[in-house]
Amino acid sequence: MRANKFPWIRAALVWNLDAVQLAREHNNANVLVLGSRWTETPEALAFVLLFSETTFAEGRHSTRVAKVSSLL
């Protein structure tokens, strides 16, 4: 999660498909972080596929993402 110290990186730790989708849609995450102890390979592949297919929802989320990025 140290990746988030850079303003152009928005890393998200995910543990299920809902977390993956929300990380992309609401936080515009561009780095996916998976816990190796809790994520099996088939599940990880599903996470990566969903992450790559999901787009940022923009709208009301854009303001928050801009604020977080400007803090760094």
C-alpha cells in the first residue's frame, strides 16, 4: 500500500468482487492489491478480469478523487 504515496497511483486492497468493482468505479483505482494469504488463484483471476473491465463512474466521485490526489 506504500504505492499510494505517489500522486498518480491509487492502489486498492480488495478481498471480494464488490470491493474490486467499487475500487474502480468510485475511487478510480489503477493498481490492484491482493492478499496472498486470503486470495486463491481462480479468485485472483476473477478480480483482475473485473478490475480491467470496470470503468470509473466519474460524476460525484471525481471531486473526491481529485482532492485525495492533490493531498500528495
